[in-house]
Amino acid sequence: MILKINDLSVRLGGSHILQGVAFDVAETGVTALLGRNGVGKTTTLRAVLGEVPATGEVLFDGRPALGRATHRLVRDGLGYVPEDRCVFAGLTVAENLRLAVRVPSPDFDLVFDLFPELRQRAGQRAGTLSGGQQQMVAIARVLLNPNRLLLVDEPTKGLAPAVVTAVAAVLERVATRVPILLVEQNLAVVRRLATDAVVLEAGRTAWRGRAADLLSDADATRSLLGVGTTAGRH
Ligand SMILES: Nc1ncnc2c1ncn2[C@@H]1O[C@H](COP(=O)(O)OP(=O)(O)OP(=O)(O)O)[C@@H](O)[C@H]1O
């Protein structure tokens, strides 16, 4: 297991947001982190990254992660693609990529192989890119450096269907190289990418197992995610 989470608890602004989350992320493939709005998916990623105070146990690559500085976890290969993408709007695509480089030999070959469009748009200001193109920049930045695990938060949110498909195709290729913990509301994307699934409910782990088992269980998807399984088939 590349990530083991046990009894993870987070209190923010007087609320007990996470109340004993527990799950593992396998060394390969995509683990989907699911649940209705506000159940604590993003907070779980931020707790793993050391961005919010948390108690419990998080083992990243066999070593305790809680209490370690975020930049040390990132240096040790914990890549994060946040939900809001955080590209520098006033800088060009090339400048956004260059700023992300942390190692002597960044993997520009991989990035331009996955995202040929970014080479063509190297001189364009990132703020003028479409949402999908900005998402590509956000993913590309992380891939320039070596990673042991990627945390990717709602990468397809707000994107047009064709762009959702393009982002899913990229993540599918990335997942052959590095495991991904993926927060994703689009069940068609989950169905395509995820090997394992974890569902949070009210700050706790309500379900964990094979993604295909969850998605083929109409009662479970309805009660845990609030959707019928047919919603995930299109
Ligand atoms: N800094 C904070 N202070 C107080 N409450 C917070 C803070 N950050 C998040 N919360 C609350 O914690 C709960 C979980 O938020 P979180 O963003 O983790 O949920 P989520 O499952 O990712 O939701 P969504 O699917 O809507 O993005 C929400 O009720 C949110 O309002």
C-alpha cells in the first residue's frame, strides 16, 4: 500500500469534519474517493498533505506523514492537483510549467507527449486558456517531477463532456505510471478509471472495496452517493 489512513480526524472552525476516516490506497491503479457534497473528501486530501491539523495515522510510502511539512511530503513524491487548479493566470503556460520544476531533470518529454497542445500554447497566458486546458496545465505541472502518489481533486468538474473524456484519457495513461487517489463526482469517469473505491459519509468511511462492486450495486450507489447507477453509464 502506498498510503494507509487510520482513524483520521480533523476539526475545523468548531466542526468535527473527519471523524475516524480509514482506508488504504494500492501501489497501482486509481482509488476513487467518493461521497456526497461536503462529506470531507477534499479535507481528507488536505489532511494527508499536512494542510489542515489532523490526528490519527497516515502512512505514506511506509512512513508517518502527519506532522511532516507539506513541502517535505511533496519532495518525497506526494503530488497534488487541487480542485481550483491554481494556475498563475498572468504567466504563460511555459512559465507555469517552469515554476513547478523541483528536480534537475524534469520530465518535459512525458508532459508534451501527454499534452501536445501545451507545447503549441507555451507562450499563451494561462488565464486565457479554457478550463480544460488549465486542468491540463495543473496536471502537467505535477508530472514534471517524480511522484510516488498523486492526489487529484475533481479534475473534471465544470468541464464540457468532450473535455471530461480527454482529461479521463490522460489520467488513465498517468495511472499506468503512478497510483492516483482521485476525488471525482462523475461516475462515468470513476467507472472508466477506478480499480478501488472509498465512500465517505458524514466524516467517516462508509464503504470501501472494488469500484466495480460499488458501481454495480444500485442500492449502495443510491444510498451512499445519491445517484442511480444508470447515471454512471453515460
Ligand atoms: N477551513 C474550514 N473551516 C470550517 N469548515 C470547513 C473548512 N474547510 C471545510 N470545511 C467544511 O468541512 C466539510 C467538508 O468539506 P470538504 O470540502 O472536505 O467536502 P467535500 O466532500 O470535498 O465536498 P465537495 O464535494 O462539495 O467538494 C464541509 O461542511 C465544509 O464546509
